Amino acid sequence: MDLILSIEAFVRVADTESFANAARQMGVAKSVATTRVKQLEEHLGVSLFHRSTRAIKLSEAGQSYYGSCRELLSRVEDLSLRSQEEVTSLKGTLRIHVLPGFALGHFSNALVEFRGAHPKIEFDVHVNDRVVDPVQEGLDLAIQIYPAASNSLIERRLFPVRGLFCASPKYLAEEPLLETPLDLLHHDFARYSYYPWGDEWPLINGHERFQISLRPVLKTNSVHLLLEFARAGAGVVYLPTMVAAPDLLEGRLQRVLPNYAAPPLWLSVVYPASHRSTAKVKLFIDFLLTRFPSEPQWDQALGLPPVDTSTVDE
């Protein structure tokens, strides 16, 4: 029995609650993962899981071993990359999930920059708006606007994601004047479907907060579809500044209701706690934290004041 491989199988099964998912993450057959866990149980003389046709759960003994085994795996991987020669020639694949609104332009440019310094690190990047659990999906990290969903995940905040109302100059020249949020009720409005407040919008004007019901003619999980909707003069949209900034700065869109905005959200890096000491994961997260300051360059270019962190959703 290879004790380290058996411990790895045990930890991955515990994380995913599935022998099949654990085997897929390790790149082995399900029978191999099952055998490795069985060998570890025989070595320890205890049953590590309660097994049924519906679920696989840690036994009391498994719970007592889990934390130490996960920490041991992290230390083993960290030790294997400790020398300076290995650090400067890091290699392997980082599996990442990232939002489309961040992926196009901002993340892609950062990726090119990172690979210029670490060309032996490869990337498998999944781009969509679906909220994922990195453990269940076999990912090294996810870049998302929602917090970590479980205690087995770690969250590192990058920057606030701010939004604003905007429309094309053509649309604004032909439609009723927009002076207050209530005027939006007389306009075609489009929004991102994954905003946490749905159609009941909490808006901020300085220190004033109030709520308004906005029924969209279009809701979509694609912020780039919203951008095209606005460019076409089809209505008013609420866009993240990291998507809208180029069009606003070049005059293709104009900001409306500039004194009103929904609370900012945080863009965060979420990753399994078992990866905390993985050298290439730590290196890439540290790079992102340096590359993207807490006051993003696109917000600064739009002349937006620093975010009041008391308005940022937790």
C-alpha cells in the first residue's frame, strides 16, 4: 500500500462525498479509489465512512482523521516544491472557473502576463456564470461574486464589483428624461439575472437607501448581451463597471441616474482549504491580489470615488 495515495483518496472522497468524483479528480478508475480507501481502513483498523446507496458520510473515526490527513497532504505537496529551483520552474495545470464579465479582457490579459513569468504552468479555464463548488468540480479555484459556500473553502477578496445605469446616446435622445429611479418604470430596462436582489432593487444615494421594484424586459446571465442591448439603443441597462467602462469612456454609452447605484459586490477567489499550501495555487492568487488592486483601474478611469465598504454586500 502507498500510504500517501491512500490518504489522498480518503481526503478526496470525504470532500466530494463520492468515490466516482474522487476518482475523476485523481485521474484513476473508481475501483482504484475504492481500493485505496479500503487499504487505509485496514491499515488503521477502523471504518472511515458510513456507506449507503444514497450517500457516503464520514464516520466518527473518519472525522477525527480527516483534518490531520488533509493537512498532511498539503505539507507533502509543499515540501515537494520547496527548493528554489522548483519554485522558479513551477509546472502543472491550474483548473480555474471564472465569470465571463471578468474573463474577457481583464483576466485574459492577466493570464498572458502571468504565463510570461511562469511559462511551464498551463491553464484549464472554464468561463460561465454558474456558481460552482471547486471541490465538487475538481477545480483549483473559482473567481466569483458570491462567497465561499462551505467551511472546506477559503475566500480571498479581490475588489468590489460596482454597477451603474447606462444607455446609448441615441436611446436617451429619443426617450423620456431620466431624473429619478421611478422614471425607470417608463423605460425598457434590462438586468443581469444573477444579481442577488432579483427585481427588488436596493439603491443607494449617498447615505440614503431605498428599494424599488424594476421589471425588466430582458434578464440574462450574460453581461455582454446586456452591453449589446444597450449599444443597440434598446433600453437602459445596469452593467458592472468592469464591462461598461470602455464604452462609457469612448462615448458609445452614457451614464444615467449617476447618483444612484445598487450596493457593490465582491469579486473573490474561492479555493479548497486542502489547496492552501499548493505552491502554484498560492503563487497565482498572490499574483491576482497584486494585479488587481481594491480600487480597480476602470473605476478610477471613470472618476468614481473609493468604495464605502459599509455598502458592500457580505
